[in-house]
Amino acid sequence: MGFANIAIATIATVSIFSVTWIMPSAIAGWVFYGCAGVSHLARGKRNALENTALVSDLFLFAVLSVYIIVEGVSLSR
């Protein structure tokens, strides 16, 4: 997961300078946080730190889902 963090952070940083990279960055983050959240859910026993990671991953997945849907609808008009 460490390399995935670096890769997603890199394209997110590029999106600051190039608007056309925003949606690809959002989609990459959406996939990453969705997979990370499911991975945390699959573990039976979690400690407090893992629960925090689970909640934050699923929260960011939800935020990115809303962004992708809203932006996708506005782009289709």
C-alpha cells in the first residue's frame, strides 16, 4: 500500500497544476480508499487505530463518490 499512496499522491499533486487531472485523481483515490475500506472490514478483529483507518477510508470513499457523481453529471450537460 505504500507505493499506492505515493502514486495517488503524485497524481493528486499534478491535479493542482492541471485541471484535467482532477477527475482521474478522484477516481484513483476512490478505488484506493474503497479497497482499503473493504480490506479493513474484512479483518475480523480491529484495534482502535484500525477502526480509525476504517472510518476515514470509508468516509473519503463516500466523499469521492459524491464528487465523482456530481462532477460526472455536470460534465454530461
